[in-house]
Amino acid sequence: MTDASTPLTALCNICHSAPPRYTCPRDAVRTCSLACSQSHKRRAACTGIRDPAAYISKSSLQTAGGIDRDYNFLSGVERNISRADKETSERGVSLDGKGKAVFQKRWHDNGALGKYLRDNGVVVHKAPIGMARQKANQTRFIAKSKRIVWSVEWVVEGEKRVAEVDESRSIEEAWKELVVEKERENKKRKRTQEDAGAKAQKQKVQSEKPDADKSKTQVVEGATTELESEGSATNEPSVAPSTHETTTQDAPSQQEQASEDTTLPQENTHFYLHKPHTSSTNTVLIPLTPTTTLTHALHQKHVLEFPTIYAFISNILGTTNPLPKGFITVQQYNAERSAEDQELMGLMESIPDGQRKIALDGGIFGGGEEKNETVDEKEILEVLQRDADALK
């Protein structure tokens, strides 16, 4: 119990019945117990955390309490950064710059993705973190259905498109799904443009003056009366012109619909898997069977972050050489490499044995042993003197 003469400023700011023992770090409210402190936080919606941006006078900063305040703030920031780094390393979580968690893919660990790659001999060359290809990779393991969903980059006539393909889907099925999805997007885009045009036309009509609409209606009625009189005089049906107009108006729409429904012939499409990290100036491709699954197509293959599949149409490019200029098959690439190796071996055999040994041991192919060379100081001085005389 406190004395009745004790001022309220010396008591708890909440219950006013006991001397204060605690001070709120945020708004300096003094309380006597945990219950009063919690009551204060509920009433004032106070977090109880010190505000680092609160104004502090210069005289307060130069005290021991001000130094402790700055030290505690910097220590708290350092602890939060250390805790965040530890969490990202343990859970494989990083931030995309907007505070959104992005789960990094671990290809070669003991998880399902790593086991899948090892079992099928797929070698994934990971792109540097932050590159566009690394960000576009959404290959993942679906735990519910126990399957792998690959991100596949399709290249058709120079246009690139990344789509998700199930590991058990065949190349041909995945290609058909890609074509259907592309047509659906084109129709949706066209429908949106048509709706926007119709809306703009409707707003234009509504903005016209009523007098102009009335005069236009009178002109149309007069023209209609004149046409009816001519039709009755010549005994011709009046519906014939409208039928003809309907036919001519519907013809372009039918042609456009036919052009939209026309798709690339699936049976004439040839598929190739891109082989990365080759010494050829051309793009090296591995032929794929359309009916093979994606997992079988990637068996014992190398991919850059995720597979890249090229699709070529034989009736456009020709059946004798379906690959355009700048592309070669892996068989042609291996043949070129074997020819280069044979040429190099022929050049080495044409060198005499003594010179060949010197070239291999101490020449351009050597370097393993230390070379003992004597330096002529007099010759070096003569060269430097000539260079100095040339600069004068």
C-alpha cells in the first residue's frame, strides 16, 4: 500500500496503486507489473519495441544511455542478418528483392530431384544465380503424385517459349499441348482487341447528338421506302440484297477462322535436343523420336539449367536436310571432331622423332619441367640502349 499523499506521477500509469518498476521502451509508459504492461499494450496498440527513428536530443546521445542505445540497435541488426543468412542456408530459401520467398532448387542433393537425375544420368549445368535462365527454371518434384515436372524451352522458327512438361509425357504430346495453348492465347488476345474496338465504337455512337441520330433515321426510312417501291414495281424479293450482304460479310470471318484453326502439321515436325558446351560454331542438336518420353530423351544427356528442344517443319525446310544453316546434328559434330583429331595426328606424325619429343616435352605441349635458361646481361643492355636511342 502506498501513502495517500503520494502523487500520481510517482505511481503506476495504469493502476495508480503501486510504484512503477518497468518502463516501456517505445513510449516510456511506467508500469508496476506484467499485467499492467500487457494492459498498456492492448489499450495503446503498443508493440513494446524501441523505435530506432524516435527523436533523441543531442545531450541525451552523449550519455552512457545514448551509447548503449546505439550499440543495442546495431547489435540487433547484426543478429537479424545472421539469423536470416542461417535460415536461407539451412532451408534453401532466398528473397527475390520484394520480400517474397523463393525456394532454391537443389539438383545434386539426396532429395527426389537429385535421385532422379542420378538414376537417369542427366547432367544439369546450372546457370549463375540471377541470370534469366536460372530465374525461368521451375523444374520441381510433385510430392503428391511422385513425379517430376520439367521446365522445357521450345524454339520454333526463332521464337522461344518456356512451358512445363511432365516427365512421363512424350515429346509429341507436349508439342501438341504447346500448340493448343498458343492458339488459345492468340484467340483470347484477338477477342480482347475486338471487345475493346466494339466498346470504343459504342462510346462514339453514344456521344453523337440526338438531332444527328434523328436526321439519320429519317434518311434511312426514306431510302427504305424508295427501295420497297422499286422492289414492288419489278417484283423482285427485297430480302435478296440483305442475304447477299450477309454472305459477303461472313466470308472474311470464315477465312480468318480457318487461318486460326490451321496448325503446324504434327506428323512432319522433327524434334532435336540442344547439346550445350560444344566447341563447334554451329548449334549442335540431338535428334529425338516424337513418341519417346521426356525422361528417356534426357537419358545420359547434358542440359543447361533445363532442356531446350528445337522443332523444325520438314515441308518448309525440306525433307533431305531438315536442319537450316547454323545447325548440325551430334553425328556431324562427332565426325568433324574425329576428322580434326586425325588431322592433328597426321601433323604430329610428320614431325621427326627428335623434334616431336622436344615439342611434347619442352615446347607448346610441355611446361611440366623447369626450364634452365641462361640470361645474357650484355645482350639485354644492348637492346635497351638501342630502344633508348630510337626514342631520342
